[in-house]
Amino acid sequence: MTGVQTCALPISSCPVSSDNRALGAEIAVWHALRSLPEDWTVLHSLWIAKHLRKPHAEADFVVISDYGVLLLEVKGGKIERHEGVWRFFTTAGHLVQEKTEGPFDQVRGVYYAVRNHLVDCGLEDFFYAYTFGYGVVTPECVPKLPQSDAAIAPELLLSLDRFPLKIRTFLDDLY
């Protein structure tokens, strides 16, 4: 993937949620991603029209480099998982949402939506010729997660305890 040009999207392109959780978290990740090499491309809020279980899919960030393509799901606020239920809170601790689908499920769904889109477009060889991966970034918290939960892949998570200083290491490890 040599020759990829940097795509600098303005911070104002970050979506604003009703509780501003996504806004702050995505801006923090955007700033951290701006430290990547100039020949890497970062796309924000990539929408995919088809999803296996939803009307559409969205990748909060897509990082493209000579190493491959990474899809990132960003979650702001505080996060916990207990007995199979994900709970999302504001940074002040107010419950915003409870659901069984978590950020790992979300980004995995986007991964398969991208793969299926490339296959539908006749670009299946492209998908298999390059490394495609995904991860979750929680720049405002260290999620409270059970240690022995099969739905959680710790190596796919970059949380507040390592963000933003370890973002490049995290991305390198995802490749």
C-alpha cells in the first residue's frame, strides 16, 4: 500500500452525540492519531451501507498504512460489563445505555461489513492481500471488565491507562 496519502479531516467533522461522550473521546483519539507517520492515512466515521445485523455499519476511525488497514471503535465515558450486559456511562457516572452488544462486537461487525463490501465489489483479493484488523479505544476510562469473559479480547483494547502515549504500539500490535 505504498503511496498512500495522508487524509487530514478537520476536528469539526467529529460527530456530536446528545451527551457529548463521543465528541470528546473521538477528538482525543483524532489528536493521538495525528502523531502517526505522514504516509499513514486516517479516515474518520466511515459508513458502510450493509451490515449483517443492522441497517448500516460505521468505523469510528480507519487507519491505513503499508502494514494494512485497521478499524477502530471509540467509546467515551465510563464502561463496564457485568453478567453479559454492557453499561455505558458519562464521565460523571450517569448511566446512558445498557445493551448486550459491546464495542468489540461493534468493531467486529464493521470488519465483516468492510470485508463483505469488498467481496461484493469484486475486491476479495484486496482484502486477503493486506492485513485487516480492528481494535477498541476507550480514552476516558479503564473499562470494568470481567477477566474471564470470552467476549473480551484485552489485546484489542487501548484504554486510558495507556492512552495516548501507547497508541502507536497498540496499532503496531494490532497489525
